[in-house]
Amino acid sequence: MKLLLRLIQIIIILSPLLLLAWLFNLNFVPSGVLARGFDFSRPSPYVDYLVPAERVTGVQSGDGERFQEILQDPVYFHAHLPSNFDELTVGLKFKPDEQTLLEFGPMMNEEAWQYDLRPLWNELIEELNWPYVEEGGARLYQKNANFSSVSEFLNNMPALDRVGVYDYDLKTDFQVLEYAAMNEAREYEIYLRGYHQFLTYIGDGERLDYTFYIQDMNRGEGADPVVINLYKENVLVESLIIPDGELWRGEHEGSKVREIKFVKDFLTSGVYKIEFKVPADIFIRKIKTPQQKLVIINTVFLGDEVGYRESEKTQELFTNSNYVMAETFHADGTQNLETSGGVIRVSESHREFYKEFESTGELARVYSPQGDIKITGNGLFAWDRGLYFNPYPIKLDANSDLDRQGVDYLITGYKPAQKIGDWYVAEQTFDLAPIPKDYGTIKFSISAPGVSRRQAAPAIAEINLRFEREEITWENGYEIIKKYFYKALGRVL
């Protein structure tokens, strides 16, 4: 009895030290590695269940696993950092069902709704039986084995319209032959709503010169700043940031149309990306430029005109996409889109309508009789055939068909998923520094494009996290603890 009492006394005396040691290990993790798993059997302090509820099933049981199924795209989960770390590896255990493509990644920009999506499952590559060679983390599949190495392929690049790319940054020095700069600018009426990405081409000695005529509709809460970024080969070249107040000065209804000049001299010739990074309240009403090549990447949101124009604004687009999805967000936006492959009947709001195009080698046409429609594809869009150009190889997505698209070569960094019984496992590692963290919480998206149309139900059974940073030793311990203390303090303040 005395021994037991003595033991209890020792535990009481040591408990503050034990608690301190536990908190130190939790917050500083001397080993530098903390692994935590979530198997959907019970709530976890590190990972939440998949949401929103209307796009996923509740937790189900089968094959010795507990899991949620994805019914609509996209879905989300939140990861909670126990303290400051440098890297996060996220591994998912999943079943793809009939879904051809699954990707996931963290939110990088909340305003633009941008995620760093990485491969989870690509059925086309998983089942591709072409011969391949590997080098430096890249795998080159060839319909006919014409190249003995990845290096040989990169040094003797075939025509880009025969090359497919997935999860690989293929460097190409695209040049427009016999390009001559224009002296006078042209004006284009193109009613675009919110975030867009453009590609343009700059010739030798040519100035990049754009004037955007924009309007703030002031329908949503909060400020509406305008950010325009210029990139070459994904490297930021120039940035223009205009706070909300400098343009609109407290206007609460649809503002006046204002001009924004975006000019850059002394650029090397080649392809540039212009990122028009704005909330959905901002509309581009007109673009003026002397540049002869200008296309929109992947998504065109033709702004709604209800209540703001006496007549409806028609718009014709040309695209190399092999499909389009169309969606309107207002009942007044329902319409019949004319396309090269027939009519897309957008018969209700908040629903995606899908249309595939035959591979003819020609640009597909999409005609909207009234605007107020979001059109998404897997290629480039131009509102004038003369503006169209394509400096890219063919990028694979959930709707890709190598034969139909004329692809003879596929280069990818995709690593086939590991099969464990009837399930698959894949993981990706993320640098935590650029990822927004809302009080230590990171929002992840799981993308399953076209899942509802295919009536597929991919399942997620595990979400495993591995947090990593430098190991704490006697030599570096003070500096590391100080660094992460100030990081944590900055996050709180």
C-alpha cells in the first residue's frame, strides 16, 4: 500500500514534466517526422471527413475498410497541422471505380479558387500498353519505338500536335514563323467575367501592350482588387496590382467602365501567359491590343448581361478542345449553344452540359446566342480565328483519347498507383511554405472530373499524413526551436 501511494506521489510530482515533454514532442517533434493516419472509422484531430455532404456518401463498410464514395466533383477534406513543418506528404488509399482521372491537392489561392492538383489515378496511362523508356523521373510512351531515350526525344522533338503530356513540364521554344508586329491596336468586344488566363505571342522587339476595359458589378461583399500577372515559362515577369479603392471609389452598383493599361517593353520573343486574377464581380468588357495572337486557356466565362444591357450579347468561340462543358448560374441564362458537333441544350442552371467533338483537325466552333455561360474545355479558345495559336502539346485530361487526338508520343511524370488487393495507394509531397494555412488548417480538393456523368463512385478509404522538417539535434536545436517559435507566433498574430 505504501509503495502504491509512493508511486502515485511520484507520478503527481512528475506529471508537469511529463506533460511538458509530451507538448514539446508534439510541437517540436525532435525526430523531424510525424506520421498520422485517418481510416474513416472515427474522427481524427488531423484530418476531417470528405465534404460537402451532397457530393459524397456517408461512411460505408466493405472489403474490410471504411470509406466514403465521391458522387460529384469536386470534394474536399481539411488537414490540420499540429505545429510548424516544412513538407507534408499525403497518401490516399482509394478505389477508382469507373472514374478515369483522379487528382488532389491543396488550395493555393482562395480568391481565384486555385488548387495545386497532383495525379492520384490516370486510367489511360495505367492501361496504356505502348512501349516506354524512363529517365530522370520521366516516362516516355511511344506508339512506335522511334526513340531510345527520353533525352533523344527531347533533343529531337516531334511536332507538338503528335505529343501528349501529363504531369510533366515539357519545355518548348515555340516561335511563330514569319511573324511581323502590327503598328496599330485592334479592339475586341469580349464580355468575360472573373478569373481568366490568356496566352499571347510577342515577336522580336515587340512591346506587350494591352488595355483592359473593366467594370465592377459590385454584387458580392468585400473588396474587388485587380491583379494582372505576366509569366514566361511559368516564371513571373511582371505584376500589376490595383486595390479596389483606386478604381471604384465606393461605388455600390455597377461601376463605370474603366481602362487598365498593361505594358511591358524589352521582352524576348516567345509565348507569354497573362493571368487576369480578379473576383467574379469584375467583368472585362473590351480588350485593345496590337498583339496578333491571343487565346484563353481552358475556361471562358461569358459574363451575364441580365439587367445591364438592352440587348443580349452573342459570342462565337473557336477551340481545339475535344469536348466542352457548359453551365449557367442563372435561370435567364438557359440557351441552346450551337457547336460543330450539334446543339448543346443548356436547359437548366447550375448543371453542366457536356459535348464531345469529332477529331477533324479543324477548330471546333461554339456559339452562344446571349452570353451568361461558362464554357470549359481541355484546350484553347479564341473569339477570332486570326487570333488563334497553339504553342502547347496535347495535355491529357479525363476526356483524352490518344487515337482520336492523333497522339503518337506521351511523356509523363506520372507514377502508376500501387495496387493492394482491390485497392490502390498513391501519395504526393507538398512544400508547405506557399500553401495558405488558416490557423493551421489546409484545404484539400479531390478532383474527379465527369464523375456524375459517368455514374462512377470512386471511394477513399484512408488519408495518411506525414509531416516533415529538419531533425532537432544538440547542435541545431536552439536555432530550429527559435525559428518555429517565431513562425507559430506569426501565425497567431
